[in-house]
Amino acid sequence: HETIAQYPGRLDTPPLAYIKPGKP
């Protein structure tokens, strides 16, 4: 599993706060 900090924008398990920068 990749680190969301390195791969933002992925809808996997991280909170929307981390997804927002990559995928609005």
C-alpha cells in the first residue's frame, strides 16, 4: 500500500483531507 503523502489523490482509506490536494 502506497503512502498517501507520496501519492495524493487516491481514494483508498485515507481521509478526504489527504485526498483533496490530489482529487477535489
